Amino acid sequence: MATFEFKLPDLGEGVMEGELVKWHVKEGDLVKEDQVLAEVMTDKATVTVPSPKAGRVMKTFGKEGEMAKVHQLLAILEIEGAAPAQAATSHGAAPVAVTPAAAPAAVASAPAAASKVLATPVTRRMAREHGLNLAEIPGTGPQGRVTKADVVAALEGGTQQKNEVSAPAAQQTRPAAAPVASGRTDERIPLRGLRKKIAEKMVRSKFTMPHFAFVEEVDATDLVTLRTRLNAQLASSGDGTKLTYLPFIVKATIAALKKFPHLNANFDESTQELVVRGDFNIGIAVATPDGLTVAVVRHADRLPLGELAKEISRLSNAARDRKLKMEELTGGTFTITSLGQSGGLFATPIINHPEVGIMGVHKLKKRPAVKDDQIVIRDMMNLSLSCDHRVIDGDVAASFVYEVIKYLEKPDLLFLAMS
């Protein structure tokens, strides 16, 4: 028998480390070739790491929740044969399989001034964008790793400014937060995996972008009537397609984005430029057992209403089954989030960085409304738009929402917009 040292293979796209989310094996287990050993979450996706050889797991390295670097020893396997111990690298390891993370925008890693400090590529970039030296920021992560929360803490600690230039970050850092006491009947749940990535992304979005929100109501009575009529026709044709309200909302949103293109954009922090996108790749927020994932409908403007409905359904199911591809998680230009009948009156959704706007769609229900000076019962719902105030002003946001409302209140106009 011989031993085989299995090291974490290259994860692609310049990723140098990931969080060890879950071990699928334990010491003493027999494993087959290509059997999943562990799940590792990077800044872009969750990957499953398969075994390149069959054998027995003699020892594993690293605990769940800890960071693992590319080419770091993960496991020692006992295998058949008398070959000398060897290390699996990116050249000899089986390919890793990708499942969705928090639908983060793709961010390429780049060298930072403090290259020896333990930190993810996104953390390094965040520090570089704000002129911080990672070596001067106390790390609270495993093995002293500097996290994005540590960078945020360093930035929030600075209050003195001279000629609009911040004082050195090392003089502004605040002490790490004091631990929260817990009792005998309390349960502590580590923030790991997708939930942790969502937390980091939300902190970055709220800290980086000055959010503001605009809310207005929609009389969707005619939309309800149109959807009911179209679904009856689809049912009689045996097509199998069933229209929810979301495809109509996506089409109305695209029509409004064409009139207000600065909302169909990403903001480049490194160059301080608004990148107005020519494509309409609409993100759809999907609730999954692991947390919220944004699936991207690429070229949504080119899809007929029925095909759009099928694509939204396919992506939503793939998100819940953890089967989204990388291109279905990235490249979004604007996001729509809807909880359907659980959507409440309104909310202020957090922007999906680096996009500059996100629209929340809320509960559709019958309620009294004034029409032609008469109080009548109508099908009403609210829309809430959150925007990055650095590049989008209130009048643009309001005009955009009213443009969306125009198409939802008179949905026949959508067919003219799609022609």
C-alpha cells in the first residue's frame, strides 16, 4: 500500500483560497475515484472537490469554517500499489464542480501591497480601493486572516479628515467587537458558506453605496385580467407554460431601462466610472434553502413572454437545486426581487453590487382605490426601487418607476414595446 497526498487544486479565475464549508468524508472512510471529498466556497462560487484516486482516508486537514489555500494539503489517502507519496495539483486532480455562491459579481484577484497578509482577493481589492494597508489592519479571521468586516471596521473608525483626505488607516482602526455572552440554553450557529458570503456582500453594498429608496403603488387590475386570459389560452393549447406576474414585470422593467439606461449599469469602483450596459441581463432574486441567490436571465429583452417565463422557472429551480452555472450567476445589469404573496407592503432592498439599482415587487392584493372619483376595489401592489445615490438622482428613480408602472397598468403596451 502507498500514501497519496491530496492538495486543494486550482479553483480557476485567479482564486487562491476558499472557505472549507463541509467535509463529505471522515478519517477511515473508503472513497472511490471522483467521489466528493469536500465543499469549498470561494468569492465566486461553491465548488465540490472530488478525489482523484480511490483509497482510504487516512487523515484530513482543516476544519469546517476555516480557509484553505490552493495547493494546501487537504487529505492523505492510502491507495493500492507501491508508488511513492505524491501531491495532487491542478495538473493531476479531478476537475472541481461549481454550484452557486451568493451570486457575487466576478472580481479578479490582484496583488495587494501587503501580499503576505492572509486575506481573500476581494478583501485585498476593497482595501486597495480605499487606500488601506492590510498589514496595518488587525485580522479577526482564522489564523489572523483579515476579513472584509475588518476592512469595514478600519474604514468606519476614521473620523478626522484634512482637505477631504482621510488620515492613515492605521490610526483609525477600532478594536475588534467584544464577544456576545451566551447562556446555557442558547445555541450558537457559525456564519458559514452561502450565509456568510451573503453577509459579506450586503455589508460591502451598504457601506460602499449611499442607498436611497422610492416607493409607489401600482393598479394591476388590467394586468391580472390579461394574465388570466393568456393562461387560459396557454392551457387550451397544451403548451404547458404558465405565466406568473414576474415575466410581465421583467418586460416592463426592460422597457423602462431602455428609456433610463443609467439604471442598466454597473459602477466601477476602481476607476469611479459608470459602466452603462448594452445588454439587458436581469437578475432574479431566488430564495433557496441556503439563502438568497440571484440568478441572471441573460439577454432578457430578446425573449418572448412565454420563453421568458420558462427561463425564469428553469433558473429558479436550478438555484434551489444548486445547479446554476457560473454564467447564470454573474454579469447582471439590474435586479428584481419578489417574495410574491409574502412580499408585504414595501421594503428597501439592498443593491446587488456592482449594479446601481434593485426593484422590489410586493404583495398583490385587492384594496380600495379611487378611480374616476369613485372608491372602487382594485388589484393593487407596491414597487420599491433602491438606487446608488452616487450616480442616480431621485428624479431619475421616480421617473423610472412611473415608466414601469405605465406598462403594468396598461399591459397591452408591453406588446408594442416588445415588437
